[in-house]
Amino acid sequence: MIDISRFPLGKIIQLENLTAYVTVDRKKQPVMAAWLNLASVLAVLVSLANAHKNYTVTEEIWFDVEVKDHDGLGEDYRGRFVVAVFGDKCPMTSMNFQSLAKGYKRGTKKQLSYKRSPIHRIVPDFIIQMGDITIGDGTGGESIYGPTFVDENFDISHKAAGYVSMANHGTDTNGSQFFILLNKARWLDGKHVVFGKVIKGMDVIRTIGEVPADSRTAVPKKSVKIIDCGIVGIEKKYELTEAQAASDEDL
């Protein structure tokens, strides 16, 4: 709770790029003016509080990955990274992601799972992309809701390495594919739904990002895949701070 009594009347309050002017005409309705200005300050504070809710972590998902012959024939690389999911901000997208990490079966259809699916696209200093659980080359994928589902919102920015965002081929075409940023890419804002952030294993993400890939197609020249994945099962939700949200490193 911020104590607003410390802000003097007639001054400008600077709150994380939001500016509220507190002015009171002491000759004309001072009580009414004071209440109106108090309401303005409270509105600013509520706005700031809601902004922090973008980074409420509702679950963590782990992925074990493998790069075949990474350091030579028979010298495979294995590592794990963990994604914090923002399920309050993007409940539909997060549910899809979590279900596919755990394994999802609808009726008599084949189980849908990220397990044993490839990391099929690597663009140096930009992204690694994965999650094509049906075909494996980036042309497939399927959600738990059907072939595709809508863009839930674009509230979270691609503002740092490690953010996890839905891959698509146009508006409202989300399936199962997702990508992880190797660097910030704000020009993707408004086009792809960000729903999580890597909080552990950024060294693993960077190692995968350095695997040689075809310069035209971005297809890796070595076999790179998710060998296992699952739900951590956190005891309660928690918030990322603004500094953590802007970090390029493990949290």
C-alpha cells in the first residue's frame, strides 16, 4: 500500500511514467476538489496495480531437450528449462500449453503432447520455435480446443529474452506451436500472444539458439527435440517484479 499523504497538494506525482496533477482551489469548494484529486490519485494507483498483474505466475512447466551429436558423433547435449505461465492474464492460452505439456486426449483421438516433438526452427539471435505436435516440420499443430483458437490478448510485450509466445500464420490461428525469444522483439507485439517466460534454463535456450541451422529455412542441421515435459505443480501463485519481467536471465 502506498501512502498518498506524502504527496503535497499542488505538486506533480510521477508514478512509473504516469503523471497525476494534484491541485486544490482553497477558495472554491476545497473539500470537493480534494476528494476529486484523491480519486485521481487512486485511479493511477489502481492502474499500476493492474499492470503488475500481467506477471502473475499460475504454474510452471518444465521441458527436457536434446541436441543429437551436439559435440560430435554420439556426444549429445541435454538440458532443462522451466517456463512460468501467466494463467490469470491468458487463461485459455495457458490451459492449452499446460495440457499439451502434460498430455491431452480428447475422445478416441490420439493423445496430443509436446513430448518427443522437434524444435524445428532456429533463427540466431531471434527465436527458437517448437510445438508442432502433429507433423513436426512447422506446418502442423493442434490445440486442445480444435485445430486453432483465437488470439486471447496482446497485453504482454516481447520485451526481453525468454518470453514465450504463440506462433501463428495470421489472426486467430493459434494451435500448439510456440517460440521463445533469444532477444527482445517488440515489433511482434500485437501480432503474437505472449503467455509465459523462461525462469530457469536460459543457458539451455541459448545453447539451442546456437545450433547451426539452414540460413533460408531456419531448420536446424542437427536433431533437436523435446524428450520429456510436465507440470511442476507450484503451491500458490506469485508475481514477477518489473525487474524480473525485464530480465534476460534466470530468475
